[in-house]
Amino acid sequence: MTNMTAAPVRGLHGSYDFHDLGRLISLMTGAEKHAPAAHSTTDALWVLYDRVLRVTPATADDPGRDRFLLSKGHGPMAYYAVLAAHGFFDEEVLRGFGTYGSPLGHHPDRLLVPGAEIGSGSLGHGLPLAVGTVLGLRAQGLTDPRVWVLVGDAELDEGSNHEAIAHAGPAGLEQLHTLVIDNASATHGWPGGIASRFEAAGWSAATVDGRDHEALYAAFTAPHPGRPRAVVARVEPKR
């Protein structure tokens, strides 16, 4: 497992690297029951924002930007920390997490959180929204922006996801990328593993160590012409 990262990124409070996420997350209290959900996403989120996603605070409203949708919205602390580290807002905002008047709720609100594309937390909505986002971009002639959505393995028990998976493959939604954080919390699962569910619907899919930054980066950037992409990031089981 490796967690080498690129050079530190410049936030509003100075430079940050991956190892700063623990401190940034510690500034947020009051949702400790969802701490495992947050910590399961730290490595994948960092690699995405640091090395893959083509979006910055300066381009957050650019029609040509990449979109990231956090469907696993019930544990957003790591997401907020990554956004702060990448300059979408000041780290001091993290201290107000979940308090009255703070833009950072226990579920993200796209109208309040700089950089957030959707309001989320009610599971099973993010992947269908991502499919719709790709279709909407296509309708506008925008075929370059990529759409990423992060879901949890347990969230895939929701039937709405399977409708989205079944449509996206045959529709050839190459701009669509689904990141599944697998912490072994699903009730039902899928015979043959999560990746096989996507592959059966015509997706390109890979399963990697969700703590290995180089493996994540390779999976995130692998070519998949004419097909949507799914990356299953396995992390330690939820306790």
C-alpha cells in the first residue's frame, strides 16, 4: 500500500497535503457516529481532488469543469476537509460544522457548500443523478467534462442504483465514473463481487486497495472508451 501524493496544494490557510486531513477532520465534532463513513473515503477523495478532477475554486462554475457528486453524504467530514485543503473555503469554517448558521451541515447542501454539486445524504440518489448529469451535459454538446460519483457499498442495496447501472452501460456513458467505497457494510452484496455487477451491465470496472494512492490513481485514469467506469475501493470493514 502506498499513499504518496503530489506536491502540497495551496488552500486559503496555506499549503496542505494528505497528512493534514486528520487534523482538518478533527476540527469537526458532533457526528462521531458517522466517523467511519468519513474516514473510509479520505484516500480516494484526496487522490481525486489532488490528481484527477479538473475543478478548482476558480472554475467551480465553469460549464467545462468536471463534476463530483458525493452520494455517501451522511459522513461528509472528509469531503469538507478535502474541499478546505483545496481552497474552496477557509479551514476555520470547519469548526462550525453542524452548528446553527454554518454552511457545513451533517449532510452537504449544494446551495451552501462551495464546490458541492448536489445536496445528499438520502442514499440511492447520487448515481441516478450522475447519469442524468452526463445526459444533460451531452444534450448541451459538452462531452469533455467528466462526472464522478462516490457511493458506499451498502448504498448499492438501493434499487435506484441498479436502474442507473443498467441504463448507463448500454447508453455508453463514457463520461460517467462511479467510485464505490467498499467497507463490507452491505446487507445483500452481489455474487462475484461489486465490480461484476457493473461489468454485467457493460461497464469497465476495477477493484483496488482503497488506501493505496497509486493503485487508486491508476484505476481512476485507466482508459475505458465507450463505456462508463466503476472503481471499487476496498477499505477496512466498518466496525
